[in-house]
Amino acid sequence: MKFIAILFLAAFATLIGSASSLPAQVARPGKKSDLAINERQKYQEDIESRLREIRERIETLKAKAARQGQEAQKELDQQLPELKRKYDAAQKKYEKLKNSSQDAWQNMKTGIDAAVNDLQAAYNRAALHFK
């Protein structure tokens, strides 16, 4: 009889031990959402960095054109409206991303990437004249 009682207590302790690890297992799905939040945050930081870098390059290009004289300034002035339009479009999409839900941001990535890449291509075309 003692043997059965000891076996019962051991089995009960095992059940209690596995039940105490249950909250850790339940918390794991949260880890996935934490990973998604980290992925989103890294993506936002990357887009913000790319936009800032392009904006700084545009400002550098303006200064370079001003140093090269009136003809260079005139050439850049023709390119600036397109650059501004594309920068504003990319910035607007980025702002929408920042304000979107956790589920919606993944769907927005393609549009933001396209807008930033389009802006980069427009900058590259403008910069060709000033190398």
C-alpha cells in the first residue's frame, strides 16, 4: 500500500511540475508577436534611414549645383520637382506604415519599397549630371 501511495505522489508531482511549465508554453505565441514587432521596428528604421540618406544626398546635390554655377543650378531645378514629388510620396507611405496595425504593415511593405526605390532611381538620374 505504501508503494502505491508513493507512486501516486510521484505521478501527482509530475503532473504539478508539468502544469507549472504551462504558462511558459502559453507565453510562446507572444514570442512570435515580439519577433514580428521587432521585424517591423527594424523595417521602419531601415526605411527612415534610407529616406534620411536620400534627403541628405539631395541637399548635397543642391549645394554642388550651386557651386558649379547657373547652368548646373538650372539643370537641377528641372529635376527637383520630380524628386520632391517622389520623396513626398515615399514619406507619406512611410507615415501610413507607422500608423498601421501590426497585421496591416506587412501588406504595405511592397508599396513603400517601390516608392523608396523609385525615389532612389530619380535621385540617381539627377545626380548623373553632377558627377
